[in-house]
Amino acid sequence: MKMRAVQVLEPKQPLELGEIDLPEPGEARVLVKVEACGICHSDALLVENLWPHISYPRTPGHEVAGSVHALGPNSEPWKVGDRVAVGWHGGHCGHCDRCRRGDFITCRLLAIPGLSYDGGYAEYMLAPAVALARIPEPLSAAEAAPLMCAGVTTFNALRHSGAVPGDLVAILGIGGLGHLGVQFAARMGFETVAIARGAEKEPLAREFGAQHYIDSDAADVGKGLRALGGARVVLATATSAKAMAATIGGLGVDGQLLIVGAALEPLPLNTAMMIGQRQSVRAWPSGTCADSEDTMRFSVLTGVRARIEPMPLVRAAEAYERMMSNAARFRMVLTT
């Protein structure tokens, strides 16, 4: 039996849609019928061969939502028909020092869909049973998919940041991650500041729940945050070290720059200033399947939803290019 799948045949080659054999689930594996798959900037790690030990051809996609189609042996607790999703945490070894401490997202051999094995730009995909998250009924597959990376990353970072309701929390960037970060921050009870380039983004930021907006093109971000009392947390979703550095002067005492958007250039720091205020820089990865379930439940409870642009699987290459050119508003989602 065949299925349609999008593949990167070789590094730096365009996405190609074709037919491949439908895989059979092995030990502790589940065959997921994909209904939706979000497109993430991290998918470029596959296309550009920026991740170690990738085998080609490979199908991208780590924001996957669908249902259980078939089960391999020892794939409890799942049943055929269960609505499930899988994200950046696509399995762990269970025996390294990190796994032995229960910190599966930092597993030394972390498996990532679309990098370690074929991901969700396809009609079906195989996933380890331990990597699946259960989708709550009110969420559609297209709504759940972006929460598997963009959602869980921002939600998990904020809830582990140390900020408490009433604290000033700023979200740097209002893109695929940032528009969810603003929503989560507002619903968590933080005094929420959105920081982005251009005055035209302010109405959307306020619609998402921001009480304040700083246009980084027109104002000094650090001064703007200090005028509001200084940020307890700046959640950096924008992939620009320069933009991140501009926020550090706006941190309050014990303020934290919390990075979830990966920038490849070095981050300049004025450490002398930071010492006196006990300020810090921290980064946060995504989350496990349990964290993804928490993210979805919180989203259902509070009304957080990703703004998506759905496209059929046959237009995957177009959707990927739209994401890479920053034209997406705000998350491209492939549907099968």
C-alpha cells in the first residue's frame, strides 16, 4: 500500500511530493493518520542540513495532529481511533543520565520527528508510543498541530520562568511563536507587553491580549520597558540577537531574558549592568508529550488559539516558502 509524502531527497533541495510505501508499526510504535501538520522554521534544519546525522531522503514535520491508524506490539495505552499529536519531543532513549532523572526533553539521544525519523508532511507517519499526546475534544487537528511546537515552547517557557501573576512580562516578536506567547502571557495573568517592529502590529498585539506595545523601530525598547517598571521576563521569540540585546536594558531586578527563538549570531551582553540587578539570560527547549497535553488543556480552558493559514499537502513547498519568507500570518498548517 502506498501513501503520499513530501520529502527532502538531498540537502538543500526543494520539497518534493511523491508516493512511498505505507510503513508498518513495529515494537512500541504507532502509525498515525495525519490530519494536520504545522510548518515550523526549524524545518529548515532538515532542508539546509543544519542538524547532525540526518539521513536522506527525509519527510519534514514535527507539529503533527491526527489519529491512531494502527498499533505495533506494546504500544499502550493507545487504541485505534484515538486523537493524538506529536511534537519536537518525538521519543527518548530512557537510559541516559537525563532520562534517568525524568528529564526526557534533554535526552542525550532525543528523537525529533522530521529529523531523526520521517515527520508529518505526509498522509501517515510512525511515532513512538511514548511520544504521543492526547488531543482534547474541543480542538480540531488544525488547531492542535501548531501547539505541538510553537504552543508548548512558549507555554512551557512562561510557566517555568518564575514570573507570577501581576509581573511585567514582555514578548519579543509577534510571529508564529510570539502571537501565541502574547496570548499565554495574558491568560496567565501577567502584565503583558508585546515588542515588534512597526506600528501596524499594535492592533493585533492588543487583540491577542497585550496591555502595552513597544514599536522597536520607533522607540528604545529598554527605556520603554523601564518606564513600565522593568520586565520580570522577556520571552524572546524573534530570531535576532540584536533585538534580544536591545531588551536587556529593560529588565528589572531579577529580570530574565528567556530565549526560545534561535539566533545563529552571538548575543552581546553588558555584564556589568546585569550583575547589580541580578539579571540572567536563559534558554528553554520545547516540552514532552505531557507538557503538550498541558498546553492543549490550557488553550481549551482559556481560548488560546494559533492563527493559521491552512494549505493542502500538495502545496507543501509553497507553504514552506511562505513561512521562510516571513509572509505567514501566523502559522502555516498542512492538511491531508
